[in-house]
Amino acid sequence: MGLIACKFGGSSAADGLQIRKIRDIAAANPDRRYIVVSAPGKRYDADNKITDLLYLLKAQTEHNAPYGQLLQVIKERFLGLEADLGIHVGIADEFITIEENLKNGATADYLASRGEYLSAKIIAAFIGYDFVDAAGLVLFSAKGKFLYEETNDALGAELAKHERAVLPGFYGTLPDGSIKTFTRGGSDITGALASRAAKADVYENWTDVSGFLMADPRIVENAKAISYISYKELRELSYMGASVLHENAIYPARLAGIPINIRNTNIPDDPGTIISADDKPQEGQIITGVAGNKDFTVIGIYKNMMSNEIGFIKRILSILEDYDIPIEHIPSGIDTVSLVIADKYLDEKLGDLIEDFEKKLGADSIELYENMSLIATVGLGMASVPGVAAKLFGSLTEAGVNIRMIDQGSSELNIIVGVETKDFDTAIRAIYSAFVA
Ligand code: ADP
Ligand code: ASP
Ligand code: MG
């Protein structure tokens, strides 16, 4: 017998119908002993995710706006699940506690975590598994740094006491016991942590698509599913915006050598995508996928004879350090260097930063390109095939997309291009069609 740890995302926990699918999937293989769940997600397009509503609740109380109605909406979704599934886990009482804490200034992290907490309670009761809270097991330092090894020990020791358990994803605790969440989508991380702690043979991540697709299905219709991908490639794609799996969910699984299998709760027989350490390119496959992120600014700095000037880049970096601004990429030419920076770090600092550059760098020109997006084309197979870059750039030119920046990692695992955000979807479609016939 093997051991499988599973994580079911928001759409898989959205309503009674979906939760019955979780029960059936768990029952279909007795190895599925540990199950991490998200808060209920959307039941239909225009619906709300519970996590979003919980954050909204916090925002309303912060602005002294009446919150009663919103709290009622959230409560009713959980009461509805209890009624639909014919179980009783004390949702009404839980909401008395939540409201009390809300009135006493509960943090956004605490409130957001209640989605996963209640979801796990309900699902555990319905499928007959133990409920194991993540509080006290998924651990952060007082400064909020996630503690891998302490978590692994605590979680491992607790899981060993339970033959079968459901755990809430997304959050853990600080040393004083208060709740701290991961960033959005963080239940994927909890699933990876539980897999590692339980020494699972595989980490099944159940969602609403039949695996990792070669491109975001909201941009490329009928994008092909990837049957196999290495951790390395996946990390590039997740980091670059392929949102199926949280980028930080890969590390714990990779550390323990546990393959991740992305599966579709709605089509459980589909084999999905296997992600593992094996990094031999797949036969005949040049690119594995394409993904992108919006909201970047590129600052292009030109200075004659820059290449001869020792310490020029160092000066740029130290100015950025003064502003506490991280850089995404620094592609450079002989006399030029471009700084690619996420807008969220620039906001109101941009004007001052440029002024400082002008004063301190003695550059011939500094150009600003706003509303930029980065698109990564990723594939282990790229290194061995000549002409990949030419094909990629050709496809963009043909689609009328202006390329503002190019960066190819020395690993030749990816090629990143910067394009104007208005061209984002067009560029992704063009690259996809160039490589996937
Ligand atoms: P969950 O709630 O199960 O965690 P997410 O919404 O976080 O699910 O992730 C699944 C979604 O990711 C899909 O519904 C799809 O819209 C989106 N997505 C973006 N890029 C990709 C891709 N390359 N392959 C598959 N899905 C993708
Ligand atoms: N519920 C959280 C979110 O919406 C965490 C997750 O679903 O993974 O971000
Ligand atoms: Mg997710």
C-alpha cells in the first residue's frame, strides 16, 4: 500500500455536489489518507469565493461600515453545506465566535483563515476522516518567516496519530498562537507540506482543469494538457503567472522527491499532469508551456561606453536598494541596461527614482516603458533545438507585437520577452500557435 496526500481547491469545495466528488475520489483509493482543503470557491462565474468575502468583511469593519449582512451571507454558505450534506459540525456556534473576534479587532489573516477552517471541518465530518487543524502545526517565526523544518516535524508527528485526516490549507500560526496565512492560493503549499510530512508517495492536487495546460485556458482555447513536466520548468511557469499551483508549493515536494499530480475533480479519470524531478526533455517536445505576468515597468538606461565603466551596474543596484525596490530582470547590451520592475514596488517612488538615476548615473538617456508584461516561454527541449528564439520572435512580429525586451536565462530553460500589456493575450496566442501545431 502506498500513501497519497491530496489537496482539493476552492472549486472542488464550492458546494455539496463538489464535496460529494471529494468523498468519491477519497473512497476510490484507500491510499488517499490525508486531504488538505481550500475554502469554498465559486459555484458559478459570477459567484464569490469565500476567501474574498472574508477579506471584504475585514475591510468593511476597518471602515466602520455595517458588516452584518455580509457576515450573514458567509454564514449561510456554510450552514447550507451543513444542511445539504446532512452533517452537524456546529457552524452556528462557530459564527458566534467569529463575530466576537471580529468585534474585538480580529486580523485579516484570522478572518481569511476561517474559510479553510470551516471547510475542513465540514469535509472531514462528511467523509468520515479526522479533522486536524493546521494551527500549531504549520509554523511561522515571530517575524512571519515560514519554518520548514519545525513544520515538518510538528505536522509529521500529528499526522502519524491519524489514520485519515482532513486539514485546512492556507494558514498556520505564529509563536504566540495567532493565525498567519500564506499568500493567495496558499492551500497548495499546505498540501505540499502535508505530503512531505506524511512521506507520501504522491501529492495529488485536485482542481478544475485536467492538469497543467501549455497556456492559460482563459487565453488560449483548448490549450493542450502537459502530461509530464519537471519541477524546474513548473517553477518557471508558476512564477511567471501560470496560476494552477502556488509557486511555493513546489519546494517542499521537490525537497522530498514527491511527484505532484494535478488532477481534475470533475473528470477524475483523466490522468492529469505529473510533475517530478526528472529533467530530461520529453521526446519531440520543444516548449513545455507559456505563461506571463502583467504590470511591469521597464527603465531603459543608455550610456555611451557603459561597458567600459567599472561599477556602473553596481551604482544602479545601490540606488534601487536605497528605495527598497527589487528587480525582476536586468537584460543588458553593450551600452544599455534595462531594469524590469514590478509596478507594485514602484507606485509613488517612480518619479524620485528616475530623478536620482538622472543625478547619479550620468546616463545619456533614460527611457521609461510603462504598462509592460513579461511572457516566459519555457521548455527543457529548447536548449538542444536551433532556431527556437528566431521562431518565437518571428511569431510575435507576424502578430504585430512589439518586443520591448528579451532575456534568455543561461540555463536555456526559458526565453522571456517584454511586451506592452495591450498585446499580452495576442502574444501568448502567437507563441502558443508557433510551437504547438
Ligand atoms: P484551485 O481553486 O483548485 O486552487 P486555481 O483557480 O488556483 O484552482 O487554479 C486552476 C485554474 O488555473 C484553472 O481553472 C485555470 O483557469 C487557471 N490556469 C492558468 N494557467 C493555467 C495553465 N497553464 N494550465 C491550467 N490552468 C491554468
Ligand atoms: N482560499 C485561499 C485563496 O483563495 C487559499 C487557496 O484557495 O489556496 O487564496
Ligand atoms: Mg489555487
